[in-house]
Amino acid sequence: MFTWLSRLWKRFRGLFGPDMADLVVGGIQSAAPYVPEIYAIVRRVAQLTPTRTDDELLAAAEALGVVPDLNARTTGDVLARMVLDWAKRKWPDAPTRQLRRAIEIAYGALRP
């Protein structure tokens, strides 16, 4: 199931040494269970906000059932917070850092 993770671990091990590779891969593994659903939400938000106008942000927030933080520093921060709020509602006991990591992985997969 995590063959790609094994390849990633080997790559990190070569770059950073085994101790750091273990830490990096451990962080990725802790976020992995959330990535598939979060990826779908990140993709949906991207489709709903092609030009990132305020109207699009509000429509995306409504679609997710969250309240947008329009005072965030950047539009990207507004979008990330909306996805995080959705994820916290879906997995209330999940650590925020794991959800944020899953969001970053999903965003990276969507826009490499």
C-alpha cells in the first residue's frame, strides 16, 4: 500500500541520513490517512475558486459548510483555513498538525 512511501524514505535517507528520513517519513505517514479525502476537497475548492474572487471564496465556503476567514493574510490562507475547518469538522479528534500536513500534501499533488 505504501510502496511510494518506501521509495520516498530511501530518497530522504540518501539526502538527509537515516534519522532525519525517519522523522520526515513518520510525519507523512501520520497525515496519509487523511490525504485522499482532503485531496478531493482541495480539488473541489480549486474548481470553485478559479480566479479567487470574494464571491468565489464565499461560494466555496458555503459549499464546504464553513465560515471563511476573510481577514487572513492571503487568499491562499483563506482557502487553506476553509479546508482545515472542514477537516476538523470531519475528524474532530485528529491533531491539527496532521490535518495541515495532509492539506499541504494534497495541495502539492494538485499543483506540483
